[in-house]
Amino acid sequence: MALLEQTSIGTFLLAACVLVHVGGVASCAYLLRGLGRRLAHAERSVLSLVAILTAGTFVLLAAHGVQIWIWAAVIFSLDIVATWEAAGYFAAVSYTTLGYGDITAGPAYRVLVTFSAMTGLFTFGLSTAVLLAIVLRTMPSILDDGRTAEPERAAQAPE
């Protein structure tokens, strides 16, 4: 497969996977907003943080799974590997950048498969940012007892 063709297909798949992931992030935000409303009436606790982080993590993992299978379908359809099992395995190993080396794409598809790793790097970074935002937004409501902000405000108040 020519370099331009590999780059074009790789770019298209990268963009499609980013759309899938952004859809997962949007779904995660919608789900967590509803979960947050239900938990707002209950006392905020470590257990509510666990529930919120678990829900967010599962939605993001599902988005990663969909992306891996998108790559697997392309890898299988281009006959880079012989079986669906091998395609799923190779896609997951490439997407997560583990790169064991027991299955390789060969010279004709090296550039294309590199886009799978780029997709994984980008979307895992996005997932990390989303989970960090969830923690930063949720933790103060659990840890703050109403007294921690007062000394800071008093120190900043003009005399």
C-alpha cells in the first residue's frame, strides 16, 4: 500500500476514533451530571466519589474498546492478519502502544498501523484529563467541611 494511501486511511481512522471518544466523553458528562444530581441529596462521601469515578471510567473504557474494534476491522479487512482474534489482539497491542512484536504489520502497512498507536496515545491522554477533571471537581465537595476556605479569605481581605 502506498504511503499516501496509508496516511489517508490512518488519518481518517484517527479522526473517526477521536469522534467516538469525544462522544464517549460527552456521554460520560451526561451520565455523571445525572449521577451527581442523585448523589446531591445524599451526604457526599468517598463512596460517592467511587461511584462517580467508576461510572466515568467504564464509559471511557467502552469508548476505547469501540476504537480498538474499529482498528481491528480495518486490520482484518486489509488482510494484515488472518483471523478476527489476531486482528483484535494486534489492534489492542498497537493502540495501547505495547507493541509486543509477536505480530507485525509488515512493510506494506507499517505507517497505517502507526496511526493506531497515535490514536491510543491521544485518546488515553484525553481520558486521563477527563478523569482528573472529575476528581478535581468531586474531591473538594467531599473533603471541604466549610472551614478550609475561611483562613485563605481572611488572609486576602484588605485591612
